[in-house]
Amino acid sequence: MSNSLQGFNSQAATFAADVDYAFWLNFWISIILFLSVVAPMVYFAWKYRADKVKDEDICAVTHNTSLELAWTLIPTAMLFVLFYYGYTSMQILRTMPAESQSIVVHVEGKKWSWNYTYPANKSGYVHKTAELYVPKEQNIILKMTAPLNDVLHAFYVPAFRMKEDVVPGRVTQQWFNSEVLGTYDVECAEYCGTRHSYMYSKVHVIPRAEYDEWIEGSKRTPGAPDVTISKGQELYEANGCAGCHTLDTDAVLVGPSLKGIGAKYDAAYLKDAIVNPDKDIPEGFSAGVMPPFALPDADVDEIINFFNNTDKGKELYDANGCAGCHSIDSDTILVGPALKGIGATRDAAYLKDAILNPDKDVPEGFTAGVMPPFTLPDADVSEIIRYMQSAK
């Protein structure tokens, strides 16, 4: 993303024209007041410079009633005009529409990303995105906050002429209604640390029908292909991890690259790194930059599975009912043998056979014909095997 803002040349929110009018009125009145003081001052300094005026020509002027009234009343009237248009434009911005007639989106700003949580749809599904999607000509109320252990941010959309502070532990509100389809930049307008200048997001104003179709479905974003992502990847993206860490390269953003992290460290270390990041700081990095994440254990496990590239395999393992017959994190026997540590005792070829043709080699003490053969794509089998091999 380019490190520049777009949108100053458009008025995409209903109140943008009022804000612009108040701004330009303020600007030109300020220019007039400035020139009314500075221009005469420069003129008189030049006209009555020392080499043009004799001492005997200097006389005292007591007052000029007309001039005094003019320089008092005219600037006062101008200031009243500035106050009126400033107040009325602020009133439009600060008067929230009724929530019953609006879409309320919860916004979280944290170092260094934005996350948006939408109202649950009819089936109870809650969309969470890294960019904001709203329908055209609809009141949108943003309820914004930052985590308690974070810093001050500001949600700023130039095309809407809208800015609001986002304060840790408090909820601030702003609203808008956009009549112009398009995509508009969001930036943090309050300096917030190392990656402040990259704390970008987008507002996508889309047709109402497209928004309704998306919000009532489960696609990640409007128009996105029907490709599901793992819970771990969803959590990784929703918690802004990608703003500080790369996953597929060795590039360093703010924190260390996480490429191949699952092969370097065990689950206990990775969990500590998420919930208590200052416990063990990698060499070359500073404490206090990454906030601790208060996530449920299940969510932390999903993120670690994502780091290990086993998140897809776990979903397939659960979806195909494997957990109903095999324990994978203990030696408990359910119906079939426990799979704890199976990756250390069996190779991938054996495990693939055990999934596709389970009666070919039945472990001692178990009976053939209990586990059905699974007809899965090779890619899915490989994901399940990767997950099984990660169980220790």
C-alpha cells in the first residue's frame, strides 16, 4: 500500500460538503483579517519610513471614531460567522442517528491495525474484517475502542472529513452516511509508535444488494470466492498479527518473522510468546512493543496450529469424525488406538494407508471393519497427516 492518503478531492459522506464549506469560509475570512492588519502595516511602514518624514511633520492623532468602529465591528461580525458555521458543522458530525435506523459496527484500533465487527446476521454468524464494508446511503455508527494495554489512536477518513480519537479502555463514537460508491482510505491520525505510518485500512462503500448478500452469508468479504480459511488464520488476521510479523518471508516489520516458526519452537513456547510476549524477547528486539493477548486457550491453540501449518488438517480431522474414535493428545483408547505421538512411530505412507485402507494393517488388539475407508483428495489426506505428525 502506498504511504499516501487518497480522498481529499472527494466528498464521500453526507456532511463532507458542510465541513468543507466551514473550512474554506474560515480560511478566506482568516486571509481577509490577516491582510487587513498586515497590508496596512507594511504600507505605512514603507510610506512613513525615516527618510521620507521630517520630525516637524509628526503629530499626534487622538482617535478616529469611524475607523475604530470599523476595525471593531467588522472583525467581530466575521468571528460570529466563523463560530456559526463551525458550530453547525460540528453539530452535524456529533449528532448521532438512532441506532435502530443505523448499522452499528464495533471498531478496535490497536498497534498497528484496525478490526471491524458487524452485527450478527439472521443465522447468528458474526463477520469480522480488517477493512470496513458498508452499504451506500445508510447511516453507519462506529463504536471504537482500543485495548487497555494499548496506546491512543485516531480513526481518520479524509474522504468523509471524519476523525475521532480511539482511546484504550473507552468507547468513542462517530457516524457517517456515504452516498458515493467507492473505496476510501482510513489512517491512524495519532502517532502511536513504530508502525504508525502503516496503520491503514479501507472503507468500501458498496451497493445495498451486494452488502445484504454478504452480511447474510459467511464469506470473508463481499465478492470473495467461496474459499474457507482456518480458524487459526482468521484469528491471526483479526488480531492484527500480520501488521508486525511476516509469515512467508524473512522480512522484519516490527517483530521477528514467523516463517517456519512451528519447526523452531514447541507449542508451549509459542503460547507464552502470545499471552506473555515479554517473557522471552528474541535478540535484537525490545520488550513492551507487543501487547499481551488475553485470548481463550482454544483460540491460542488454533493460532499455534496455523503457525505449524496443521490448522487445515485439524479441521479435516474433526470434520471427518476422527476425534470420535481416536484421542490425539492422550493415550486414552476410545474406539481405535490413540494417535498421540503417531508421527514419531509411523511414516506418512503408513498413515495414508491407514486412512484410505484401514483394514490393510490392523493394530494388534483391534478389529478389522470398524473404521470405514475414507475417500478424500490427496491434498486433504496430506493435511490430516501433517496434523497427526504434529501430535506429540
